[in-house]
Amino acid sequence: MTLSLASRKDFTLENYKRVAWEGQQVAFDQAALARMAECRQAFERLIEDPEITIYGVTSGYGQMAKVRLSPEDRKRHANRPPLTAMTSFGEPLPARVVRGMVFARLTNFIEGHSAITPRVAESVAAMLCGGALPPVPALGNGCPGEILALSHLFSPLGATETFAEKDMLSLINGSPCATALVSDATLAAKARFELAIQVFALSSEALKIPLTHFDPDLEGLWADPHETVALRGLRSAMEGGVSEGRRPYQAPVSWRILPRVLGQASRAIAQAQEVAEISLESITDNPVYLPPDAENPNGRCFSTGGYHNAKAYPALDNLAAAWADLTLLCDRQTTKLLDGDISLLPPQLRVGDDGYVGTVGFSVLGYAEQARQAAQRSFLPGSEGGGFGQNDVAVPTFLSWRKEAEAGLCLEAGLACLAAIASQAYYVTEREAPPALKDLLAEVRDYLPPVTEARGLGPELERLAGAFARRVYADCSVD
């Protein structure tokens, strides 16, 4: 089924998921194409004004912005592919993210704000209708906007298309990459959060924490909607657990603060979703075209900072920080479960020297520290570096996305370690998991059965962490 695009209102996170993660095709409806054609015709009249200056159209690019182009030079200039901007290299972005970049690129086109030739706009939409997309490097994108990455993505169109004035600029300017990166992270974050709720509930029930730590009355006392989400999620997952013989006094801090730390993760996800939804619908072209009105019969076109999405990288940083904090809780809870003096679990959890599982705590500590390093705040670059001339501030969004993804992988590894020790606790106490957690416990044991004799657990933990990562991207069929 093809997704029909009629206006900016069609650029929702739900539609992003359908196109980028599930591989759905897209097409502009006829009214949108007609609107593009009208804006294109008005734009062509606009640039005939000998007094008007439009960056990259009647003038050169970058440091050549002060050079005015003749009508003949404009047409030659329009068909110069941005090959010199294809200087980033290295590991490519996942295919789902690249599809998202193409989808987000279409927002500028659909209501005429890029003044792109409709035929070229249709060619861009057709990139989502089958076949592999050009590889786009995830690294080395240190420019003021997203020209390096977008040049990799759209330069191949130059082999099949003839561009008119502004067409190529409409492909490589703006901020569709930031939109795709924060949208991708948001979708993954929702699934990662649900996984964290389940594993932490498994751990909480393994310790048999006092149920008052997640008491319903805390919702009103704390008055925080995101902490309420966490409290309800933990209670729901633990429902039906043991009622007798629960821990007679408070659990360690890492359990008592769990709903509040999970609440902050929920807040970070909500913020990222808001940024994604705004960005998907936002017009970010530079220069941007405003369609004709009573005062401007040919419309207006002027330069903007739309290529700098200042919301995206802080949102990604906040997600990374949430994953780092939760990975630290995985470390603390793993260690406390293994300490019988604190957990009140029997010494068989250690199964003698031959079946020792205590070193799992060392592994999760390593991931907690790695997540903490990945979650360092991203700032605007403090050195001019390659920002010569007018290009004096770069965007850190690509790096922020990479750091968030790394912190997320660390959390999945930490959750795998915690789930393995919680599973061992259930085994040595001969208990079953609560009904809502039985499938999770069975999955954990499929990859890492209870430890009854000495064996290296690293490969099993790695496979379990991989299974958790697949859960996060279970709705994605593209990669």
C-alpha cells in the first residue's frame, strides 16, 4: 500500500514509522503536485527580477555568495552536482534512518516552500519505492547544516535528472537528517523503555521488595505524570507475585528510586517525541520560498537558519542520559542481588566456586561506565575548524544520535546482565515469575539457562543482549 501525501499534516511520527521502519512506499497526491507546480512557476517569475538576490540561485554558494550570477550562469550553476561536499566517510547510517531522511526531505516540497520542480520532487519520493538507497556516512558530518550527508544521498539523482534553479539546493539544504535521527531514536526509545520496565520488575520481584515502594498512593504524592507511568508499569508487571515472605524492610536505594529514574526516562522520551513531531512538520529550507500573496504576487524567497535543528541534539542527549542512569541501576541491582547480606537470597545464588556468577557484576559495571561516557552533553562545536567564511557554526546532531544509540546498546547489555542474575535468583529460590513476566523469564533462560556448573557466560549474555536489542527494533523490517 502506498502512503498518499497531501500536506505537511501527513508528516507524522506514525507515518514516519510506516515509511522508514516498515518500508511503505509514498506518492504525492495530485493537489500537492499542482500546488508545487504553481509555486515553481511563481518562483521562476520571481528570479527574473534583476534586483533580487537569492542565495545559491542568483548568487553562488558559500564563500561565493557575494558573486551575482547572470541568467545563463544560473542555469549552469543549477546543474552542478555537489560532489565537492561528498567528503564525509566511514560507517554508514542504517537503511531505516536513510529512508527516514528521504521521507523528512519531502516536507519542504509538499506545499511549495522549496519551489522545487515537481518532476524532481516526484523522483525523490520514488527513492522510497524500491531499491537500495545510497549509503550515507554516519561519521565526519561536521558542517553547519547537513550538506555532507545529503550530498551522498541525493547526488546520484544528478545522473538521471536535469535540475533547474534551486532544485539541487532544495535537496541538500534544510534539516531532514536531524528530523530522521530524532524520530528514529524516539521509536526505539519507546520499545527500550518497555523492556526496561519488564526487566526491572523481574529484578524487583526477585528481591521481593516491599510493594509499598511502588504504592499507588505515591502517584498523588509525587504528582508527576511520567513517574506515574513508571509506577503503574512496574506494578502491572509484578502483579500476581508472592504475597507472603516479602522483604521485611526497605530495599536498597536503587530499587526505591527506580520509579523516579524510569519517570525521567519517560519524560525524555516524551520530549524527544515532541521534537520529532514538530520537526517532521517543520519547513526548514534555505533559502525558503513563501508562495504568492496579495503583497507579493510572485512570492518571496530568503535565507534562514532552518538547516540547524537546535531541538534535536539536546533531545538525543537527554535520552542518552536516561539510558546511562538506568544502566547504572542495572549495575547496582545486579551487585545487590548477588550480595546475600543485602538481598537476603540464599548463598546458592553463587553455586559454589565452580558456578560463580559474581563476575556478571563486573561486566555490567563496564557497560554502565561506557554508557556514562557516551551520555556526555553535546555542545555547539567550540572551534571554527572547517567552518571557514560564513560557515562558522556546525551541528552536533549526528554525533548526538550515535552517542544515544551507544548508550542504548549499553542499557540493553546491562538489562541482560540484570535479567540473568534475577533468573538465577528465581532458580535458587524455586519460584516462578509473576504471570506478566513469565515469558520474559523463559526468554532469558532460552539464552542463558540457570547456572549449575562452571561455564563462561559471556557468549550467552551477548546473545541475550542481542535478543533484547531485537526487541527494541522488532517493529522495523527494513534493516
